[in-house]
Amino acid sequence: MRRVRIFLSVIVVLLTCAAVGISAASVAFPLFTQDGRLVFEEQDGRVSLGKVETVYPEGKRAWVLSKPDVPLWTITLLDDSGSKRTVTALQGTGTVRALSQREIQLGWKGVQPGGLNVLADISVDGDTVTWKLKVEATEEGFTLFDVVYPEIGPLAVQGNMYSVEPWGWGVIRKDFLSRRDERTYPGAAQAMPFLAVSDGTSGLYLGIYDREGYSMHFIIGCHENEEAATFAIRHDVEGMGIAKKYSLPYSVVTVPFRGGWYEAGRIYRKAAMDTPWGGIPPLVERKDIPEWMKATDLWYIGSCHDDATADQAIKFAQFFNVPTAAHIYTWHEIPFDDHYPEYFPAKPGFKAAIQKIQKAGIPAMPYINGRLWDPATDSWKEKNAQTACSLDEKGEKYVEVYGSKVPLSPMCPYTELWQNTVRDLVDRLVNEIGVKAVYIDQISAASAKRCFAKNHGHPIGGGTYWIQGYRQLLKKCLKCLPRDAALTTEENADPWNDLLHAWLMVNTQERGGEIVPLYPAVYGGRAISFGFQYILGNDLPDRYPFRLKMARAFVFGSQLGWVGAGVLDPKHQDEAVFLKRLCEVRHSAREALQYGELLAPVMLESGGTVSWKYKDGNKEVESTQPAVVASAWLTPEGKRILALANVADDARTVTLTLDRRHFGGNTPKTVTFRRMPTGETTPLKENTGKWSGAVTLDARDAIVLEIL
């Protein structure tokens, strides 16, 4: 407490000096958070963010270093020739408009080009800092395009510091100075609207609070060509290239916090609960999700259009002997990624094959794409689809090409033509064919497009139309569904959580980082995921890549698999048996892994590693990964459960360490592991508020422990 008082006393002195302007060359204006401060600096009219500091850990931690060449905002304009012009806060003269210990206003007038007037308002409530901005282009011939604000930096990058990025499951990375990434929310690469940086013990969070469904872009990495890492948000102006005024339509916040990636996710979790999509009830209370979907432990992927392919799916489900659902591809006569959306007529035996596997207890879920139309189709011409496709800023349709090499056009989800086209496909599949679910590809995976079409009824460029358009589309689809049918999509961008029933998770990319269960930290026990990553060609022959993907899916709470019949080949027997074991344990622990809330990560030591070699171009690379993975869960009934999996070909003994976060912040007197279902107990030893105990896992095994 004495340390905090001294620190705050120093801040008061700085505030007094700043207010009276003791230094004419450079004046500092601090804002106080609950456990730290932000310091804005003004020098010769250049206003910048000088410092962000917290009193933890060990007295003081600097997150931003004083360096005046990182602009607090960057604004892109269009001039009267349509050319883009970029203006930053460092190019104009800024002034402090108002000052208190909890709020500051910064103003810029007549910044050229464009005669920009900019007003930034920054306020503090507890540890939450809220950033607001108003912009006006006052000169004729200039309009607003987009705005980057706030840009936080340069970050004080230190040894263990990493970024926290909601790419799919979630990724943490340390390579701040070797990259500059910009990702669009919503989409697989930015599934939730926040970023954070942390050293594992404390961190700084940047995110938005929005109930309306705006798209925006999150930036992290090295600022241009300088050795200075920053993170920021780019906001799309509604009426890009037309609007003269813009105000942030949602709250942008930074929050200093204690902890690592898990705690960053919990900050967003609290914000998400106040949105229509994030405020979904726990799975145990959701009545809109069919019971078979909740009960599923394993997903099969393959064809199903005749007796042979139907029998293959049935054989798969019989081997694993847990509730299994089937994700069905190539059920249509058109080639994959070609002639969309002309999926009908289906292959002649499709309906009979679907009836066969569903009679065997395997719910069927065929593929359709929820985003692409092939301009070479007859339906494109007949329905005048050109009028409903997304248009870029030049007024031209976007073109995307996949493995089929066929140029395809993303459609604007705000248009009735596209909404009704997808609805009609869903209607035919569930009510004419009788499938139990429809997988609508790319809705959550592909990033939102800026649409500049002037005939769609939405503002051009920025706005809520992408998210709200798909919300309208999904509501139309839901009206078609029988009570026991479901809708799913690819990946986990969250603004449609309340209108979908499960999410296929396969696109998370480490990119030199580490995959962590950030998404379950936010939505664990509230949203159903299945799969983990794509199963690549060498994953089964190399053994460990396949096992690790399935093991991490298991401890992350995902429904397992998204695996084809190839796993049943006798040469992959060990992998099939391991997956079967994971399925069995998951089935017995569904109260935790499906319905539970993810707790803080468990410290795991002494489990050793596994290694394998693979080809990366012409190079042979060795990969080494932990052999044992684990997670902790809180069930709806209040039980605390640990899930562990060992991918090695030999038994491994690991030491697990828990802390107060695993007990709701309480300090228990004793802690014991009880192995389920045998009931064998292991007492844990306490040391400075942490409890540790050793557990042995057999080769290629999974276990569940109850924490008592």
C-alpha cells in the first residue's frame, strides 16, 4: 500500500507541474487509472501519448515509451480527384482542450490537407480508459475515408512480452518488430474485436464495446519502417468518400490488467455479455440448439450420396461408438467451388443415402457456401446477381479464386436477393431432403468486405450492414428449420453467436506463435465448436501432428474429429485408438468440456516433449511440442475438473500446479485430485498460495481429474 501511495504522490506532483506549464518545451498531462496512469505530452503543438504505466508488477511497469513520432490518430481523406491523402496527429498543431484527473480533451484545428478539425476525448473509469473521436473535413473537395485511432505505442517490448490475438482459437506471438498485421473484424483472423499485449503477469488490452455490429480493422506490429511496435484500430467511415464528418459510433477502450492471455479474454467476455450475440445463455439453458447437436462428441467428414459412401460413414460411427454427426461434401452434381449457388439437382442417391445414415443415428449436415456466386452461371444472369454483389471502391465486383480456379464473387449479405437465395437452399435441404443441419460456409471465416454499392440500401464503405445483413439472412433461414435442425458455419467470428448452433474451427494459424484457448475463455460453455485444425496429408503418417490436434481439441472443449474414414486404415491404428479414447473420456466428462466454463491455464511441468520432422519447401524441419496438454473447467454444478491428454508412445508423469484463480479467488486449506471414474486420490502440496501434485498418464491416453 505504501508503494502505491508514493507512486500516486509522484503523479500528483507531475499533474501540478503540467497544469501550470512549468516546462515550456514539453508539458505532461497525466490521466489516472485505478492502478496506473496515461501521460499525454505536448511539445511545440505536437500532442502525443507519452506513457502508459501500471503500478504492477514490482512497483511500476511501462507499456508505452515516450517517443513523439507515433501518431495518436491517422486519417485518410479523398481529394476531389479521388486520390487518397493521409494526415496524422503529428502534422497539425494540437492543444489540450480540458483537463482533470479523469478526463482530457485534445483538439486540432485546420490540419492540412482538408482543413481537418479533430477532437479527441479520453476518460477514465476505474481501470478502463475510453477513447472518443470526432472528425470534420472543412475544406471543399475533401471527404473522409477511414480513421486509425487510437494508435498505442511505441510498445515497451520486453523479453517475455507477447501479443494476444483472437485468430480462431486464439494465438499468442512475440514477433512484434518483424511484422505489421491488419485484420478485419468480423472474420477468422479477427474473431472477436480486441487485441492485447502481456508478459504473462500483466498486460494492456485494446478493444471495442459495440451492440450494433460495426466492422473495423485491428492493427499490431512494427509501425511502418521503424523499430517501434504499436497496436491500433482502423475505423471505416459510413459513407466513405462522401462524408465530411465522422464520430466513433462505439466505445473504444484500453484496460491495463493483471495476468496473461486468459485474463485478456475475460475482459472481452464481460463486454460481450452486453451484446445480442455475446449475451447468449449457457448451453445447458439454450433451447434453440437441438439435443443431438449438444450430444455430439465426434464429427465425420466425407461424401454421402450412395450406399457405399453411406456405409463408410456408418462404419466410422460404429468404430468410435459415441454420438457422431456427419459433415457431407460433394453431394451436388456441380464441382466443388464452381457454379455456386446452383447446388441442385443433387446427386441421384443423395436423399436415400442421407436417410440411411440418419436412420443409423448419424445426423447429416451438407455443405453450402453462404457468400459466393459464380458469375458464369445461368442464375447470375437470370436473377441479375450483379446488382447484389459486393462492390469495391472502384465500383467493381470483388473476385476470389480458390482451388477450383473459378472466379467467384462475394455477395452483399444486406441484399434481399442473397438472403433469399441462401434461405431457399436451406429450406430445400432441411424440408425436402430431410437433413438435420446445414453448414453455411464462410459466414464467420471470411472477413467482412467494404461494399461501395449504392443500390443496396446501406451506407457505402463502413457501417453495420455486413453483420446485420447476415443476421437478417440467418433469421430467415431459422424460420425454415424444423425444431430438431441446426445451422452451422466455418470459424467463430462472434456477431452471429445467437443465430447459429455450432462453429467449425479449423483455420487457426500459429504463424510462429502458440495456439491458446482464448475463444473458450470467452465463450466456453456457451458456444459449440467442432474440429481443431485441418488434417493435412502427413498428419496421420507422422502420428504426432494428428494426435496433438485431437488432444488440443479435447482439452479446449471442442467436439472432436472433423476426420475422414482414412483414420480407420490399419496403418493408422494407434491414431484411431487414441481418438477413440479421447471420445470416450470426452463423453464421460461432457458436463465440463461441453457445458463448463474454462478456468485459468494450469501450470504443467515434467511431461516432456515429442518430436517429428516434416518438409517445409526444400527444407527438412524438426518440430518439438509438449507431449501432455491440460485444461481446467468449472461445471454448471460447481465441480472443478481437469482434462489431460498424453500423445506420446510411453507413459508420462506430469506435475500440475493450481493457484487461487482455479478456486474463484479463494484460498483452500487442502486440495486433492480425484481420478475419474476410479476414485483414486492424490493430495496436493501447498507452497506460497499454489498447490502442486504429480499425475501419471499412460501412453496415448486421456484422463479427467476432479479437484476437491
